[in-house]
Amino acid sequence: MSVLDKFFGNKSTPKKTNLKKQYLAGWQVNLDGKEHCLSFIETQVTDKQTAEGMYSHIILTYDENNFLEFAESKDEDGNDQELIIRDDQIKYRDLRINKVFNFQKTENGENWIGGNIPSDFSIPTNNCPGSFQYLGKLSKESKAFGWLPFDLNLICPIYLDLDKIWLDYSEPNSPQILNLDEVNSLSTAYDDLISDSFIEYKKIRFTTKEDIAISYGIGFSGIPNWIQSSDIPKCPKTQKTMRFLCQLQSSDEIKTKATNIKPVDEWYVQYFEKLNFWGDGDLYVFFEPESKITCYMIQNT
């Protein structure tokens, strides 16, 4: 196939059956061979069954020399679209196959969302309104999180207008904010928040269950489901693509247990009665095991 064929699109799927294929969860990627393209493939690659269980997925087909030859996206509505390959030097890589793990509520689950801040865990010093919310703990004993070097307590200032929050967990129970100046200067849409505002959520325990499709409840792991465009972070220390850890969803099930926030405007009360990320969004968490750095970000509709 010529470079022009690859750029403007081949008109039919290669017929040879022995060509290598990769299946990606998701639908939007610019196949230009640049950093984001390669990170997307690494993060979204899965097996055929799981990919087909998503609303949309991408199939990459490589030629006899392991260069990307053909790409197409498919969705549940039967829409098939050939994708333009903008770089004819994208080469097949033997990558980890990512699996979906749904969070399944259970009374004795090793993980939890919400709950009290552990007595031996410290929220990093900061001056942002509303400070950080404690969101729960992920256990390395759980099937989905066996690759973690330690149990991870999740914290994030979810009521701020954040882009990315970077935390260094080199001391697992005393994480440090890498972008502290940026965090301290973040604005918020909630005028009622002050520096000593707090909110605590009721604890819900869960375990992780491998599945072929994402079930929408309190959260899942394995493969991110992007609400907006994919935004896969690079570790600021190692420059490696960070591994997707989990996606927490705004949930009516995670109720507020205690708070000192008393909105003047009754409309805003709803945003402090349960766990939510900018109203109806999701929290994305990435982790890099070598550097122990975690990245938090929110997307919503």
C-alpha cells in the first residue's frame, strides 16, 4: 500500500487472515503516530470480545512488516467508518491487554468509596477553598489493583475548577501536591466554600469483577470511558504513559454523611448531598507505579 493510500484511506479491509490486529475501546483517535496516538493505543487496547462489548471500538490491522495498514471504527448502531492513517510508520507493539473490572458492591469488599479519613493518613497542606475530599481506598489485594505497590487512598479537591491534580505518593500515607501553586490558585463555582469546608461521604465497600462491558454504577477500572476527548497523562517524572487506575462516577448511591457546607442558594444544596463530579461527570485516576505519582482529572457532559 502506498503512502497516499494510507492517508486518503484504503477502500476495503485487507483480505489476508494472518495479519496482526489490535482492538481498541473508544472511537476518537488521530492516527498520526505522535505521543497521544501511541498513548491512546496503549491505554485503550483490549481483546476483541471486550471491544465489541463497548458502544464503539476501533480495529487496527497491521501488514506483513507490522506497520499499520488499515483502521476502522464500529459502533452498536452499525456505523462503520474507515479511519485515516496519517503516519505510515505506526508499528505493532506487543502491549498489555486491558480488561474491564466493574465495581461490585459487597458488604465485605476490600475496597471502598467514601468513609472516614484513616487516622494514619494526612491530607496535604493547601489553601484551596473546600480543600481535598477523601474518596476511599483501593486495595492491592483486589484483582483489578494487584499491580499497585500499596493500598491507595484517593483524595481530590472535586469542587474546584481543576485541570489535573498531581500527587506524589512516595510516602503512601502522606502524599504531596506536585502542582501546589496551581492548586492553591484554582477557582470554584461554589461561592459557599471556604478553606475549612469539609464533606464526608458514607462508606460503600466493593470488590472488582472482570467483565466484557462497563456497567454504570459507582465506578470501574481497566479501560477509561471518555466523556469528552481522551486525555491520557504522561508522568511528569518518568515521562511514561500513566496507567489507568479507575473511573468514579457521580452516584446517587454515595450519600453525604456529614458536612459543614450550608449553601445560601438552595439550588446548590443538591451538589453537597451526594458524591458528584461537576454535577454529572466522572473522576479519572491514573497511576505510575515507578514514580508513585497519581493524576486526577474530571470530565462531564
